[in-house]
Amino acid sequence: MRDLLERLGRIPVPRIGRPSGRVRRIVRRFASQPLNAAGFVFLALVALFALAADLIASDKPIACRLDGTLYVLPCIARPAALADDDNFTIERAVAARGGWTLLPPVPFGPTQAKVAGRAGRLGGPSRAHPFGTDDLGRDVLARMVHGARSAMLVGFGSVVLYALIGILLGALAAYFGGPTDRVVMRLIETLSSFPSLFLILAVQGLLGVSTLWQLVAVIGLTRWSDVARLTRGEVLRVATEDYVTAARALGLHPLHILWRHVLPNSMGPVLVACTFGVAGAILIESTLSFLGFGVPPPTPSWGQLLTEAFGSEGSYWLTLFPGVALFATIVSINLVGEGLREAVSPKARGARL
């Protein structure tokens, strides 16, 4: 028995708690390719616009002092005293009565149809509106900035949801096998037999009135099958490694082995696949919004802007700018995903060398 324990102790077990060295190597390999870095930087900018949309594009100032009252972040807090004012009426009041105001870079709100009481419908790109205005007079750039929030929320939120479901079911199916594996595989085969877009369209049509969180839930609950299948394959591979056999021989609980040893060493390809899934979810959200089953108005969405362009002949800016933003975001996500795949894959690294 002592000899057996000594042999088991010499088997190399991955150090799950200290992955910093491996992470640094992956980051260096990823950043060594300029396209990977460019895609990551663009995606980080889109995420920044999504997080700080209210500070970048709003019909209320970031801060102002008017009539002796200091307003901090009225673009977020929306104080009742400024409910009927926009940036331009506040600027005129400051000029007439004293005080100061700090305007956001884009001084228009995503749903603001009138500026100082006037509406400029279907205006082309100009100094005041660099990306033009839509058929209701709303600033396209402001709607694109806030549309980034919808795209990122649906993209990342739905992927987190279906990744959790897929990883859980795939890991349980592979590690315990038997009836659990058969049930999960039948669920995977059932979901995979329907095209994702048509299945989501059918569910959205049955549910009726759509919300942003409903869209996240529908995409997440209908697209977990690919992650579950990939997780199952990776767990089956890792479960045959020597350190897993050693953990079993030492009498560790199966769930402990799965959580501490099997799953952490199975997640590389799964997380890379989830990165590509973000691009797919954003495309689905834009497609559903274009068809009228996605983000409900007046919540801004890139797909909604493309729908407005479809009904406004000759307004090229409604197609050009949202289309370029959507294309560049999807390409950036795919570049990041491909870079991660090559950074974590020994075969890919060998082929590039």
C-alpha cells in the first residue's frame, strides 16, 4: 500500500490554484499577432461605449450648476428639476442666469427626437450630427452608442447563460455516463435538429411582447447544445489522465474530482468556443431586431437602425454606420476567438512556428 501511495504521489498533478505562468504565456502568444491585438482593442472600445453610454451620449449634461444648485450626473440620475430640459436649453439657461455645465461628447439622447423644440428628420451627416438623424429626428451616433449596450448585453449575457447550462450538463453526462449521458445526449440531439434562428423566432413569437432580458434568456436556453457537446468530449478526454486516476485511487469524492481536477483542465477549448458564440448571439439579436422580434423600441439597437434604413430610401447613413459597426464588432470577436484558439492550442502553435 505504501508503494502504491508513493507511485501515485510522483504523478504530476496540475496546479489548479496558480495558473499565472500559463496565463502569461497565453497572453504573450495572443498579443504577438497584431490582428489579435487590434480586434481586442476594438472590442474593448465597444464594451467601454456600452458601459459608459449614458456618459458618452445623453440629452442631459454630465454635471452642471444652475440657479445655485449643483447637479451631479443628471444624465444618469434624471432629476425632476431638469426633466423638461435638454443640453441646449440648459446651456441657454446657464448663459442667461449664470452657472456652468459639462456636456457629454455626444449631446443628444438615444430617444431624443427634438433638439431645443425642433426635429430634424432624416438629416444627413453634419457637424452637429456626424452620423445624421433617423426618420424621427433622433441622432444616429447616440443611438449607435446605446445600441452597443444592447449588443454587448445580449451577446455576453446569453453566452454566459448557455455556457453555464452546457458546461454543467456536458460535464455531468461525460463524467457519470449511463442514464445521465443518454438523457443529456437526447436533449442535445433534439435541440440540434432545429436551426437556431428559426427556433428562437418561434419562441419569441409564442412569448409575445419582447424585452431585452427575455431575448437573453431565449438565446441562452436554446443554444447550449454545442457547448454541452464540446464539454462532454473534453471531460471524456481529461477523465482518462493519470492525475484523475490517482485522485480516484486516493478515494476523493467524484464531484470533488470533477470540480477541482477535470473541469479546470477541460475549459480551454470550451471558453474559446464561447468567444465565437458572442459573435453569433450579436448577429441573432441584430437579425431579430431587424425582423421586429428583438429588442423592443424605443431601446436602441443596431438591427433597428438597419430596419429604419430599409424604410427610408436614400438615407445611406442609416445603413452605412450601423452596418460598419456590426461588421467590425463581429470581425473583432472572431479575431479574438481565433487568437485565443491558437494561443491555447499546442498544435496550432506548432503549425505557426
